[in-house]
Amino acid sequence: MNLSSADYLPYGLGTPDFVDVGEYKVHRDVVPYLEKLSALVASHGFSLRIESAYRSFERQLSIWNRKASGKLPLLSAEGVPMPVPSDEEELMYAILTWSALPGASRHHLGTDLDVVDANACPENYEVQLTPAECDGMFAPFHSFLDQVFGSDSSFGFNRVFVPGRGKIRPERWHIAHLPTSRQLLDKFSLDALRHIYENTEIACKQVILARLDSLAEEYIYPYFI
């Protein structure tokens, strides 16, 4: 399979057209709309802070493999630490509860952001990006974003990981600039992703390859909106 650098962009590879926003990289086309959303949020007393944006394939692969090895916490569907399963298929699905497959993460696009309200963070608090935070200190912020995303003034942003869509747990902190991400996702190919996995040292590799078609239907394509 012959793929150009541009062909690899949806998988977190290639040479992306990103710019620095603070310490994070964001797709160039998203920045003007992010500035507008940030200004709107600020006018209502919140301070939109990015906790994660673009992630390369290598970064997502590292997260995946470290969760598989127990070097990063593996969380249950309730968001609490759980033991690492010995069965490879069970382990794969446990990781998928909160983490996207490398090469299929929307964070590869540079159009998706994990955000919090900086004004609500206690001093020296380390954000975990958990449902408990969304229902606690960040609840007013997310309630306001609910209103924004339900209006005509969202500047193209919305949530992707919501209840009833696919098998990944809802993530209220994850927002996406949909018009830009759709252009990039048009280039996504499951065959290309399979080719990447065949040449990558990824935990649970054999079961991922064996189940890739069904994984795509449950963990990838539902979030291509």
C-alpha cells in the first residue's frame, strides 16, 4: 500500500498543518473559531483552558501500551482503577472504555480539544478529566457549554463522545470543531489503519487485527460525525 504523507494525517502521522496554542498544537483552521468560543466563554465568567489537543500516533500508542502494561492506570466504566486483565481481548476492551485506538483517535486531527474551566481549578490541582470533575467543580462550565452547543453560536464546535453513541464512555470535556474534522476524516481508510497496525508494536495486536472490522463499527465510525 503506497500512502503519501497527506494520506497518513488522519492517523496521527505525516506532516500536519498545526499551530501552537499555548503548549498544545491545534489545526490552523480551528484557531479563529477557538478564539471566538474562548471569548464567549470568558464573557460569562469562565476561562476555557486546553488540557489536551493534537496527539501523534506515537503518543496515543504510548498511552495504549502503558495502560496495557499497567504503567498507566486502567479505569473501569465507572472511572475507578481496575486490575489489568490477563486475557488479551478483555484487556483490549478495557482500554477502549476510555482510550481510542492509536490511529483512530480524534485527537490525531488537531481539531479536537479536552477543555476545562481554569477559573474553577483549585491552586496546584492536577486535572484528571473524569466524570466526577465534570459533575463537580466543572459542572457550571459544562452546563454553559451545553447551552452553547445547543444554539446557533457554537462556532462549529460540539461534543462527540455522548451517551448512546458508540461504545466509548461519554467525555464532556472533549469538544471538536466538526467542519474541519469532517474534511480530514474523509481521508480515513480502515485498510490503511490495518496496514499501520501490521507494522506496529501495539499491545493486543493480534486480537485488534482479528476484530478490527467490528471495532470500527463500535469504536471508530460512530464518532465520525
